[in-house]
Amino acid sequence: MSLDLRNKEFPTHVCVCGSQLWNVKCMFQDYEISMYMLEMECFSCGALATAPTLVDMPEDYVMMDDRPKEDYDGEEED
Ligand SMILES: [Zn+2]
């Protein structure tokens, strides 16, 4: 049985198994994703989770492209 990590208060980018790839139901417009459902499933372990959206982003969040490359090793900081 797969884990159920769904939580609208704490959407996630990374599964507890370490995977960053998700199965998501989405729609396309002009060759880009135009809409996606918030319920998603881990590609690796099948856990259910809540997809992140722009309104979930904390004010002090640093975008991946703005992070110094040497400071980011692929792991979330503790
Ligand atoms: Zn997983």
C-alpha cells in the first residue's frame, strides 16, 4: 500500500522516497502546461501527495536559478 502524503497546507516538491518525478493530471495550451490537478502520485513509489502552486511559495523562497550552485547539493536543508 502506498503512502498518503496529501496535505493542502504543506504541498511538496520531493517525495519521502527521494523522487522528484510525479504523475500529474494536466491540461495543455499552446504547447505548455496550462492547468494541473493538485493531487499527484509519486512516479517511483506511488505515494499520493499535494502538488505545489505559486500561491504556496513562501515570501523568502529563493528560486532554484537564483541559488549559488555550490550551495545546493540536491538535498533539502535541515
Ligand atoms: Zn515516492
